[in-house]
Amino acid sequence: MIMSTISPPRIGTLPALVTTFLSATFILSLWSCGKEQGPDPQLTAYVDTVAAVDAHAHPLAWVASGQPADTDFDALPLDGLPPFDLPVGLRPDNASFRSAQKALYHLETTDTGSVYAAALDSARSAVMAQHGAGFPSWALDRAHIRLMLANRIAMGPGLPPQRFAWIPFADALMYPLDTSAEAERTPDTQALYPLEARLLARYLGELGLSRIPATLDAYERDVVGPTLKKQKEAGAAGIKFEAAYLRSLDFAPADPRAAAAIYARYASGGTPTHEEYTTLENHLFRVIARDAGALGLTAQIHVTEGFGSYYSERGSSPLLLESAFDDPELRGTNFVITHGGWPRVRETLTLLGKPNVYADISMMDLLAEPRALVEALRLWLGEWPEKVLFGTDAFDGGAAEGWEQVAWVASRDARRALAVALDGMVRDGEITPARAREIARMVLRENALKAYHLTLP
């Protein structure tokens, strides 16, 4: 998941985006809990001054004219799946994307169809050409994002470490054996498992290996550990699991001896049964998460309602992860429930009490109806304000839904909802105005820095 110029706002100052992000009309529409007035204007303005850390996104690298398109933005791009419908918030014709296009590219036209598409493509191309490799950082400035955690196979041009922190993908390391039988489970998995096999081959090649080792111990020692170490040395702040697209998130404890026997049986050929592969995956998930934590890498886990006609909703329940979160060997690893487990936000709440578990609101600020996002934020912030992270899940859907537009919309809507939620807590006597501003900083920036062991220059 996938213009004219203005001077970028100075990081940390009150930008002109306040009036654009926090329109009074929208705030009043959010404030629908029996109050006769919108949230405190000073609080809403303050929320917008915070230069955010975006805990989860898929930005595109800059590609010079005539060069091949960027293909490293996701390990499991969904464009190869059989056609499926998108929720309203993610459709390119959503009015929010027109707002982003007006703010970013100053498109005032009321045209539709091919006329508008041509105007948008021209304006967007002009801005990209003007900024060149600086376009991704320009896009962050427009959304008032100081640092974006980039979920990518590899980083690329235009994504400097001062503005983009790398989060590579770890699922491929769970699939060292033939996955052809696993792929046949659904039409969706038929498209996705070969992508993991391709990524594992890439990881092996980067280590100078042409095939997997003969034993599981050697695989963990010579492939899993060195891959994570290599990623850490290249600047990675964490790793990402997209496993819910492939299987249930119930990574139950597995007998290491059974896993080793399964690996040895098929390392040189043959296809494991589903039950055998599940045992091996469960074991390797915990090995990968443990080794990542030892390196200071935080583990993101995709947890939300799914995309694709065969995605398992039951298999993506946040509570399925509890046995992994409770594993004493994994308490040294920070976990982030990306997308907040939406719509199962109450399940997520019950897990935030674990000392190493966080949740971000990426995709929630695109999918959720505004009132529902406010309610989720109040639910979490009332108990665990230090565990909630801002995120956009900015993905690229083409000129009409570019990743920079997704980032702008998600940042605007997340700040709106956060302002309303915090103001409601102040009005209900739960927190003081000073505490509301402190929580705003925590959600938008400080919690992510803690969860991912980061410091800003």
C-alpha cells in the first residue's frame, strides 16, 4: 500500500497549516458529544505546532526522469491480488484527497474526470521536478512531520536519514523452506508467498549465500542474525511483520527440537505440510523478534482489518499476540501494534499494559470515521497515554492518491481527532490543559522516540 511552490514551514514553529488542518467547521462536526462549542482553539493550535514523528509509512524514493520506478516501498504490495474493494477513506475520489491536492499543488479547478486528472498530473510533476531528490522531505514539511519511519525493503535516493528512519521487513526470514503448498490456500496468498521467497533470496544474496544452510541452528546463526545485524548497521530502527496477510497472528510457542527436525527434513527439497510450516514459523517468529530486540530493533506487527478478498479477519485479532508479548525471552523487544488493531481497539487497550507493547494510529486516521477515532484515542489515552503513537501509513496510489497526499490527509485528520479527544478530557476534568499539551507531544513525537530508541538531531 500504495503543483506550485510555497516556502516550507520552519520545524517547530506555528505553521500556516493550522488554518488548513484545523478548520472550525470540521472540529465542530467532530465535537458531537453534547457540547455546544468546539475544542479550545489554543489547544488545537498547539497540537498543530508539534513537528511529528510518523511511526509508520511507505514513502517512495526519488526517481530521476526516465529511470525505473521505485519497487522497494513494500515487501507485499497488494496490486498483484485479485480485485477487491477499498473502504471509503482510501478511495482516490474521497474529498480529502482533493483537499490535499489543493493544499500541496494549489489546484483550485472544479473540473472532474480527465481534465482534472491532467491538471493534477501536470501540477504534481512540476513540483516533483522542481524539488528533485528533495521532494520527499518537502512532502514531510507540508504535513509537518519531522521524521518518518519508512517501511521499505531498502532505502533509496531522496530519503535522507535525518528525515527518514528505515524499517525493513522480516517475514521472509520465517519462510526458508518451499512455500508452494502454503501459497495455494487462497487466491491472495498465491500472489504473496512468491514475493517472500524473492525477498529471502535477496537477503541470502546480500550475505553471499546461494542457498539456505542445512540445519536450523546454522540458518539462525548464519542468516537470521547476520541479516538483522546488517540492517541495524545500515540504520534500521526496527523491523516489520506483515504476517497477517499470510497467516494467523497466533504465534504459539513451538518446540525448538520439532522445528529443527522439520527444517532438516525439507532444507534440501520437498514441501512441508501446513502444520509443519506453522510450527517452524512460530519458532522463527520468536527467534527473529528476540534477536531484533537484542540489537535494539523494535518490531512492528500489522494488525487491522485487511485488504484483499481473502484476508483473515479472525486471524488478525490483537489478542492472538498475547502469548508472544508474554514470552520472557521477548521482553527485551519493543512491539508496536501498527494500525492500532483497528477496529478491535478495546482488544488493543488490554495489551498496552504489557511493558514492551505500543500501538500506533496509522491507517486509523484514514479508515476510521472521525468520531470513532476520537473515541479510540480517549479510550487509550485515558489509561496508557505513554503507549500511543502517531502514524500515517502513507502509501502511494498514483497521482490521484500519492503518498505525500496520504501523509497530508492522515496528519491533518489525526491532529484534529487528537485535539478533540484531549479537549474532551480537559472538559471532563480528567487532565489539566498543561497535561493535554504534554500528551499531545507524547503522541505526536515523544512516544515514538522512546518506542524506537531514537533521538532527533
